[in-house]
Amino acid sequence: MKNTLNRYSTLKQVAHLSAFLMLTLTLGACAKLDRETKTSHSISTDLVDHFADNGTGNPLAVVQYPAGEYHDGITYVSYQGPFEDPYVAAYNHESKEWLGPFRAGTSELGRREGRTKFDNHGKPTLLIDDEGYIHIFYGGHGGDKHHGDNPLGNVHHGANKNSISKRPLDISEWEEVDNISVFGTYNQAVKMDNGDIYLFYRHGAHRSDWVYQLSTDNGRTYSEPVSFLKHKRRDDLKAVDSWYAWARRGQGDDIIVGFDYHLCWDGGAGVNGRGHTTQRHDAHYMVFNTKTGVWRNVKGEQLTMPLTREQAEQKTLALDTGDSWTFNGTVNLDSNGYPHIAMNYGKDLGHKTGGPKLTHHIKWDGKTWSDGIKINGQKSGISRGDFMFTPDQNIQYFLSEQDGKDGVISTWTSNDGGKSFVKTKELLRKPKASFATTAIIKNSHPDARVIVGERSSLTPHRKIYLVGENGPIQRPFSDATLQKDTSTFKSK
Ligand code: ZN
């Protein structure tokens, strides 16, 4: 242990030295940019709420997990920047200094011929391995047809890629490593106590299996993909069974997985010929014991993998959402080891995406699943978020929601085990905006719980914020002012 600590402190010094050099360079570059843009801020040291202003499209989401990690005094964060490339920044809680962002890889999505809009699947997932190297997974939207046949499903765009920091705990330089399937999208990276890394993702476009790849050498190489959720053509409808999943560490050797079902209609099929929509339903839950390789449901019954819709309906269903359409959220365990699920759902209003969806909380009490409890109590609307358990076992949500035309990030807390929630603190509010939010940062510091991107219809550029229990962590305006996206899109 002592050796490890010594090694880390040396690495930290190296990281700090290169951080200082890069900070000097960055400050120089930012100052130049500031002069060129001639903004209304006359003093470049004015503090602003965001740490970067070059996010693009929908730059962040709950499904990229983790999007950030706190490690040894520093919070490392990632987001989708210009040309859907992954960007990584770091905040030192002791010195109160920001570093970066640095471009950490090159996304195929942003270089695709015939681009008509941001693809938004460039969003990175970030994980620190046991040697301190930082890994990011990004840029895939099911793989492109130029990659050939997808053995586990169909394809769409981009290539799922992995970049690893050249030095431990140093975000300034990155190496692209060809060690995972290009067909991936929606990465979730889970590290176990023994250092094994499980990378979960959908292996292709909608009509594809969900898989994991395992690395036992700190993310240098990975096993072949193993399917755990099966896509399958239906024989009763003109549609295919499809899924959206989300994974996090459970107890001991367990990984817990929450998921919802996507009824992937054929073109022109569906109710009243609506064709393909984002129709998704229900909340499901299952557990993977990484030691034995056995998957089980909440009652401990073993599951046959990869899981089919028929088996899921019988064994893993936590909530039947009926006619409401879902957008899956996160899962977590309370101190009893009982799972709680955040699931977003709302009425189908006939839109391509159904309608707006609000975050609900579902919990297992050891015998049954509760009904979904709405977090913010709004009648209808949009919210997204993740939750954690406080030391006294209150449930605390970090929720992105709308208050009229304002985008708001707030904490909502339940002290009755998830039966009711009250708004406890407003952390960030911006007019004429909505916030894209991540799940809670891994091992998060109270001052830095989630990363959020401010979406506005007035600009394609997104301000990115690191928000904790005291609001956003600020940064001098000039440092937060960056080179922005210059994409030109083909008209549809
Ligand atoms: Zn589909």
C-alpha cells in the first residue's frame, strides 16, 4: 500500500508539472481567443459558472457512465465537443484550478460524409484504471457500413473507440487504442475491486444485442463481446425486440443492470402506420455475479443468457408502465442491498418520441417492487437525473428539470425511503435553456456531483458546467472561452 501511495504521489507531481505547462499554454491560447471574439466581458478574469463553452449538440447524458471520476483531490470530467470529439478537463479541489479541456480522441462521427446534424453519440465514458491511466470510450453509434457486417446486429454510424492517457492521471496527451468493437454505442465502464474492467454497450444500432467485454489487464486488451440482452424479430408484430440498459457496481462482485424495452417497429408498421418511433416501455432489473458468471433476478433466480423478451417479462420486470413510454435511467442499491431504479416516463402524445417524460423512483422492499413515484411532482414535463444515498440513507436526486422556460438543476430528497420527495436545493438556473445531465460522477466529491450542458435553441455551442452541492464550480471567463465547432452540415 505504501509503495502504491509513493508511486501515486510521484505520478501526481509529474501530472502537476505537465498540468502547469499546459495551463500556461492554454491561458495563452484563451487570451488570444478572448481578444478575437471581443465579448462584452471586458475583464477576462471575471468568473463564469461554466468551465467550457465548446460542447456541441446534446453533449452529455446519463447513459455515458461514468462521464467523470473523482480521484485523489481531482475531478476528471468528459463531454462531447466540436466534431463530436471527446474532451476531458480536470478540476483540482485543493488548488481550485481548472485544467483543460483537452481533445482526447478523433470521432468518425464528426468526419462523416453527408452529415446533416450532430450525431450526439460522441459522448465519452471515462474510467481510471488501477494504475491511474484514464480511459475514455466514445464515438460509436453502432458502427458504419464501411466496417463490414456486425455479427450481433445492424449498423448505423461512427466507430466505438478507446483512448488511454499517455501518462497516469495526466489528461494532456492521449493515445487511441484499437481494442474494442467498433460496433458499440452507449458505453458503461465498470471496474471491480480486483481491477477487472467490464465495458457494457449496445453492439450496433437498434436491432443489436447488448454485450460486455472484459479486460483483466487494466484496459489494455479486452475479451470478445458476450451478449446479455438479445435482440430478436417478433413473430406477432412487424417489429424487433430491442433494449436500453444501464450498469453500475453492486455489492461485492456484482454488477447491477437496469433496462427498458424498445419495440423497434419496421418502417411503415406500428399503430396507425406511425412507423419507427422511440417507443419504449417498462422497467427491468437484473444482477451479474462477475465471479461466477451467473445472472440472476431480484429474487435470486438464475437467468438464461442472453435474456430474451419472453424471459424478461417473466423474470426481470420491476414496473409495467402500461401505455406510457419510457427513457431509461439509473439503478443503485440501498444499505439493505435492495435495488432502487430511476425511470423516466410519460404519456404517448403521438410524437415520434411519444411525449415528455418525468423521472420516477421505483424500489424493491425485499418482497415487491413499489409503483413509480414522481420526483418533482410536475403533472407533465421533462426531467432526467441520477440518485445517491446519503450517509443517513436519505435518497438524494440530482435532477435536471424545467421551470417554465428556465432550465434548472436541483437536489430532491426523500427521507421516507422513496415514498415522497422534496426539493432541497436549487443548484443552477439558466433562462431559455434546458440542461443535459450525466449520472452522478464516480466516487464524487460533494462540490462536483454532475456534469451538465446548457442547451439553447439560439446556438449550437453548449456551455458545460460541473455542479455540486454548492452550485457550479466557476472559472475565469477567458479560460472557459474555447475554440468552437465549425461544422458545416448538408441540408436534408
Ligand atoms: Zn428502433
